[in-house]
Amino acid sequence: MSGYLTLTDVFEALIGVRPPGLERVVTATVVDSREAEPGALFLAFQGEQADGHDYVGDAFSRGGVAALVEHDVPDEGLPLDLRDPGVRLPDSWSLPLVLRVESTLQALQQLATFWRKSQPGLRVVGITGSVGKTTTKELTASVLARRYATIKSEASYNTEIGLPLTVLRLTGKHERAVLEMGMYDMGEIADLARIAQPQVGVVTIVRPVHVERAGSFERIAKAKRELIEALPPAPEGTAILNHDDDIVRGMAAATDARILTYGLSPRADLWADRIEGLGLQGIRFRLHHQGETIHVKLPLLGRHSVHTALRATAVGLVEGLSWEEIVGGLREVEASAQLRLFAVEGPQGATILDDTYNASPASTIAALNLLNELDGRKLAVLGDMLELGDYTREAHEKVGMRALDVADMLITVGELGQMIGKTAIRWGMSPEQVHMVSGNVAAIELLKRVVDKGDVVLVKGSRVLHMEEIVNALSKES
């Protein structure tokens, strides 16, 4: 078997046969026909807005060599029904191929599982948690890349489709893979772990995010624990757990893997102290591990980023990196991997903190804490936080309490956001300092009137509110 996925591998993964004459390398595995390239494998999914089967021809026109489909696609390539255990393979091949399967998703996961098993020398780091998965993934990959050929999940490819697509990008040259694992319900992380077969599992923090879909906070905690349960026993497996989170720390009982804890307490195996927020210049702190103390200054925003740095450091230690390699990787993380939070210039020379990717109670309070570290008049523009179930009111009230302590002006967006504003007023914030608006347009109009030189404006809310519209409108005014 070569170090690159081939069409022969696809057949072996799906039907257990390696037909000769199909050694063509699969250059990419895509679910969007526009991303197809010469040598690509296209997977046709039935989506809510579009049916991928309608775009098989487009994928082939761009050079795709095969497609996995769930129903016939007339006039497109050489059709083979892989659902038939007695399917007869041709003596000679003509590309492209249309391979019919029972389930495109199942076939994708089956192929990814097969390909992961074909990389016996690879070590995989799985990362899960309610908050901080993506930034931890980015920082961890930056650290490991100082020594190893490292692949990481693209963007937030952490789902039953995204993770297998990342696995299929593996080649024989890769030594480490850093894979983000998300979930909406029980069993999903276990499924992802069966595909990825991680030797190292990192859990960030467990909070009531996506409660509406998972059903309860307890189910969320159990679902996150599935990563730790999937780890091999020590010495091959290592669980890296947040000592500062009681639920995460308790996951140690669910595995025979080695345990390495991190946090802000000297009781953790790896811990930090003397944390100093430097505003937009980053953070400074000390790292402690097995009697060693390392002084670190990093370009990460917000004191809460120390936990992100601790996770990446822990993985580096487990994988045998030196302190020089670890600190170098922490410092060189790409700007796009920061907190998904960016500082842009706004009107009148104000600073806009764009943290509009998404919002949970923990991440919103962390963003408010960063705002609190900065000089200037502080404006917090906070929107609805969704999918919190029974925790919705309590979560918005907690954010309102923190906004009261931090913000000189509070602007809430959306119906749920009003809970933030009403809580802040109820606990002592002047009503003149609080503005509750229904949508982005009203927020933009208000901000254009009130933002002044030296102001710092935090903009944050759930993804569906598209609060990046606020940032875009303000940045255009600069």
C-alpha cells in the first residue's frame, strides 16, 4: 500500500477487494463539487438546500475520478453498484466511476476508518470540550509541528462528516494528527474516536452548550467522556484533563490511560501562575512541571488563553518535545488561530473586538474579561446565546452580571439578549447605559452615533445572528 489513498484502497475499504489497474491516487475527497480537482473523489450528500447527486457531473468536469452516490446518476461515468455483494468488476477500467452505496455517510466513515488503520505509525490527538476546541487544536498543531509532520482538522471539521474528511487527507508522511471532536448527543464522539483511534485525548471544559439537542447537562458530560473512554491504556494512551473543572478531572476514573492534568492549581501536573494580561499585546505567565519553571510571553488574547496554552503544552510534553520546541510552537501560532477574536479599527479610531463566530456563556464571559483588561471606554454588544435549554435564563443572567462589572455601555441584540440587559439594570447598571435592540441594523445605527475615539467595542453573539454584519459596518466607517 502506498502512502497515498488510491481508488484501489477505496474498493478494499468498501467491498474488501483490491482490483488491479486502479492505482490512481485520490488527490482530494470533497462534498462540494466546486472543490473538486483532477483526481478527486466526490461524495454526493442529500442536503437541506441541495442534492449532491445533481452535481456529480460538475465534479467530473473539474477532473473528479469517482463519486459515491446513493441513487443512480444517469449519463455520468461508469456505474457500479457496490451494494451488491456479487458485483462484477470490469476487466478494464474507464474513469470516472460512479459507485453506488447504501449510505454515503456510512461509506465515508468506513473509508476513513480503513485509511486510519493503514497508518500504524501515526499518533492522533483528539480534542473535545464545550469551549476552546478549535483554538486548542490550532495551538497544539503549532507545537507539534516544531518536530513532527503534523496534520490538523480544517476550520471546525469536527463532525461525522468533517473528521473523516480530515482523516482522508492523511498520507504516509504524516507523523501526528490533531483532530477536533464535536458532539450534539451521546455516542457521536465514540463514533468519531472509532474512526480516528486517538492515543491522546484532551478535554477542555464541560459547560451546558447544546443542551437543547443533548437533552441535559449530564448527557453532555457523558458524551465528552467518550473520548477518554476510547483511549488505549497506558503507556500508549494519555488523557489530558482540566484540573480546574471538577467534571473533567473526574473523567480520570473512566480510563486506564495515563493521566496528565493541567490548570491554575499547584495540585495539577502542569500549572500556571503569575498570569498577566497585556491587552492586545498578549499574555505573560509562568509554567510549572515536575519542578521546572518556564517564563512565557505569548501573543494570545485574554487571561483565559492560559488554559489553551496549557493544553498545547501538555500535548507537547506527552509527545516528547523540548521546552524550546513547545514555547516556540506556542509563540508561532498563526494569527487566524487566535481566539477567533480579532481586533479591527473602527470609526473615530475606536477598536472593535470581533468575536462573532459564536457565543456560549463561558466564551462570552471570557471575552468580557478580555474587554476588562483594555484601556478606554468599554462597549459590549452582546447577542442571544442559543441551544442552552433549561439553562438559557441563568446563562444570560450570568453574562449580564459580568457585563455590569465590565461595560461602560451595554447593547444587547435579540430577544434572549434582553435578559442580559435587564439583569444588568436590575443589579445596578444605569438604564441610560443599557440599550436593548431587536437586530443588527438598529445596533449599527446606535453604534455609529455613540462610538468615539479610544473606545473598545466587543461584538459577540450566536452564529445565527450574523453579528459580523455589525463589525463589517463599523470597520467600513473607519
